[in-house]
Amino acid sequence: MTTKEMGDLGEKFAVEYLKSKGFTIVQTNYRFGKNEIDIIAEDKDDFVFVEVKTRQTAEIGEPWRAVTKAKQRQIIKCAHNYIITKDLYVNSRFDIVSIVINGYGTRIEHIEHAFIAC
């Protein structure tokens, strides 16, 4: 399985997982320039910008650890553009869905409020 295929599969799992937790999916793969937000969802009164990281193993670290400060800044910039473009006045937060998919099964970890915009 290619890295792209693994990422696409992880995003599908993440969408289904979030729906099962009561989230409403607003949009997937929102792009602003070179930046992208994997999933935009609503959870009660919050707009949630979700980064999905998928790996076949956690041997080198959990997938969520790949969301560096630089990646966080890109996501925040993209989310800011989305909010301004859509003329929204909403509470927002940034979550990470970390997924490991391999022969042993699929493990999903959802980290709410994973980072903040400053």
C-alpha cells in the first residue's frame, strides 16, 4: 500500500470514527494554497479542524507526533482562511486523529484540543 493510499484509508476511518462520536462532517480535504485540513467537522458548538496521521507501525513513535509546530502553523493558517472566507463566527478547536493500521488491526486515538492557535 502506498503512503497516499494509507493516508486516504486513514481519513476514511477517521471520518467514520468522528461520525460515530456524533460529529457532523462539514468538509474533507479543504485546501488553501499548499496547505490542507483533512477534516472540518462540527461537534456541538465547536467547529473542529482535524489533522489525520496514519501509519502502519508506531515503532518510531505515535503518528500524532508527526504534527510538528510547523504543521500546526499551516493548519491554523488554513483554518483561519476557511473561517474568514465562510464569514463564520464560531468557536473552533484543533484535534488530531492518530491511526495505526496493520496486520494486528486498526488503532485510533483521538486527541481533542491537540494544539491551540496563538
